[in-house]
Amino acid sequence: MTLAALRRQSDWLARDLRTFPDVLAPQIEQLALSSSPKSCVAVGSGDSHFAAMAATYGWRLLTGMTLAVQSPQTLLYADTGPDDLLVATSASGTSPATIAAMRSAAAGMKIAITCNTGTPLAAAADGVLELCLPSNEPSPGVRTYHASLVAHLYLALAIGRAHGALTASDFADRFARMIELAERIETTVSSLAQPCQHLARRIAGSAVIGIIGGGPNLGTAHFVAAKLTEAAGQLAFGRDVEEWWHVERFAEPRSSPLVVLAPAGKSHARALEVAAEARDLGHHVVLVADPAVENRGIAEDFLAIPDANSEWLSPLLHGLFAPMLAAELAQTMGRVPFGR
């Protein structure tokens, strides 16, 4: 498991997105989506959990239903019944806790999102969405996270179409918006290499790094934190924008880096307000936003990521810097992924 393999993960993301229609469409056609579920629940650990979190806004817009995201442990306390849909995600298909949670849940329809169909998770499901990722290498999950996120959104599109929340025209339009992001992903990844290298040198050795985001990008914040920890051994945490303001702003050291995810959308204005407030407290603020964002001077460092054409798609773009910054931090500090 090498930093070179981690860096190569980013180079595949645009290609993966372009191939997913051919991979996922026939599989979704095989799912029995005719009956409308009473509720939708997602379960997974780590990146699988964060991908579901990042898809929640898309699920609500596309299906008209709320996606309740649970960890395997919290699912034990949730009631599911024959009218419910459960979506369990595990890239390996072998996560013991996720498998146990799926088996014990009483949901009437269980769908597995995984890279491996011949696994216990797939065997416990009524339907499977297999994420085909050619030439995938052992690495902190990047392609698997993005593939899981796309699968969630694609599934939401299909459910929305099947149950009348989306017309055929709506489905085609929103599907096209998602696939069109491939070009934007490609150009953004190529533009982030030097800024991430520069940023890593400035924040290496920090006691802790916070990443904050709102709405669907709370999931993105958790994903970014996970990559910094897995690849560079860097203590990092993801938090909701408002929750950080209510709690972690009182934590020391006040000079620690704070990465603020501020894509266009409902959380944008508050994210910029909190960024300015964090700067005034002494934090090293890193703003992640569209190049044309107002007030980019509130941050010590700026990572330019173009806005998506809709906020529900923004997680596909605003986490792109995570593996690149993680790899540069690891190299700067002389570390390797997972400390191995």
C-alpha cells in the first residue's frame, strides 16, 4: 500500500463516473422497485457510512423521501419493517458489523452496494449493485467512496422515477447533470496537485485538523478527515458547520487548521461566516469553494473547486482534494497509509 497508489486513485474518478451508467443501469433494472417503501434506511461503516450521508440531500430531492443513515450499531436500535427499504454498503462486502446489521434488520427489501458479489453481504441482500472498478489498487478508499456515492444517487434517481417523484424528463435531466461532472472532476483533480502540496507543507505537524461542512457535505467532511487519518496518521475530525461553532470553537489549540467546505447552496453563507469567525479566533482557515467565491480573503489558504450544477451533486466535487492532501501530508511527515 503506497502513496503512489493513493495518488492514482484520483486519476480514475472521472473515468469511473463515465462508465457507471453502463455498469449500474442494467443492475438497477433487475431490482424490484415497483412497491414504494415506507422509509429508506442506509447502513455502513467508515467511507460507506459517509457516502450515504453525502447522498441524503439527493435522496430527498429525487425520491421525496428521507434517507435515514445509520451505523451498524445504531441500526440495532432502529425499527425496520416489511414496508421499509434497507441499503447496506461495504466495498469489500465482508464488513462483519454491516453484514450482521443487514441480516438482523426486518426490512422488506434489502439492497447491497459492494465491489464483490460473492460475499456474505451480497448473499444477505435481495438485490445487489456491484461497483466495477477496474485496476483498483489497495489504498485508503477513494474510488470506492465515490462509486458508493454515485450508486446511492443513481438508486435514488431510479426510485424517484419508479414511484412518480420524477418524470422521465426529470430523470434524464438529473442523470445527465451527474455524468456531466466527469469533465469538471478531471480538470479539478489536475489543478489541485500544487495547491495541496503547498498546503501540506504549511499544516504538517498540526495537533489536529478540523473539517466542517453542511448539508450533504457533512458526509464529505467526514470523508476528508478519514483520508487524512488513514493515509497520514493525522488526527482529524469532520463536523457540521454549526455544531463546530457551538462546541469545538472553544477547543485548544486555537491555531489549529480548520478546513471549511463552502460550495454554493443552503450552507454556503453560514460556512463563510464561521470561516471568518474561526480566523478571528486564530485558526489557520482553509477555504474550499468555487474560484469566484466572495470573501476568499477570509482564509489563509484557498482550494479552488468549482461548484456543481446542483447542490445535491456537490459532494462529488468537494472531496476531491482529500486523497491529494492526504498523500502530500504523509510524504511531508514521512508516513505511509495505515502506518504500514
